[in-house]
Amino acid sequence: MMRNGVLAILLVLMLQGCGFQLRGSYDLPAAFQQVAVTAPKFSEFADVLKLQLEQAGAQHAGAQPSLTIDIVSDRLDRRTLSLSSSGQVAEYELIYTVQYQLELNGQLGEVNQIEVFRDYQDDPNFALAKTRERELLVAEMRMEAARMLLQRVIQQVSQTATDA
């Protein structure tokens, strides 16, 4: 019994030593303690990003945020990948694009872009099911884009702090 406990502790220490973190777990820099997110009205992406920030331990800033993440735009495009024998579109590539800009301690950064790609097979015989599948896929793409944005922002803020 004691040997199992020692083995478990040893395993945990090894995981910590190699830098392992649970997915979605972030070490937030001090600039993230007071963060504001601005976005166009009714932006579903902004809601997903705010939720991920809250889960990471950031607090929504009031009047004086040290960091502002401005969501310039988010859009979903699709590109035809293949056609069926009858000439109807059989497969799309969905492209979810987010443009954002950071304002750190009053300094405005450049506009950056994140893109997430997914393939989507369409079948007009199952239109209702395929519509629901597409909605779930787009929601997953939003979450992936929010994770990517959060990782990039942490990296940029950390680099700015080391450069200063």
C-alpha cells in the first residue's frame, strides 16, 4: 500500500518536472488579472473567450484594464472541396477567422488573425442532421480559436514583459 503511494507521488513529481499541464490550464501573467474583452454586438466568439478567461482565473476589468482584447471581427467562410456525381456540393472546408488587437497598458498592438479549418461533408438527404452537425462543428471551431487566441496573447504579453 505504501509502495503505491510513493509511486503515485513519484509520478506526479515527474509530470510536474517536464512541464505537463492539463489542456486549457494556463499560467496567466500579471497583466491578465484585470482584462477587458471588446467585440461587435452579439459576438458568440466573445462569449466563448470570456468564459475561457474566467476559467483560467482572469477577472473582467472595470474602468482601468491593464489588458484589452479587441475582437475586430470573426467570420465563417466555406470553400467547396468536392462535388457529387449529380453536381451538388458534397464536401466543404469551413474556415473560421478571428481578427483581434491587443491594448496592453495603453499601447495598441497590430491586428492579428487566427484561422481554424475543418472539413464538412454535406448530404441533402439528411439536411436537418447535417445542419445540427455543422452547428456543433462551428461551436468547436470557436472554442479552438479562443484557445489559440488565449495562448498567443499569453505568449505576447510574456514576451513584452521580458523585453521591458
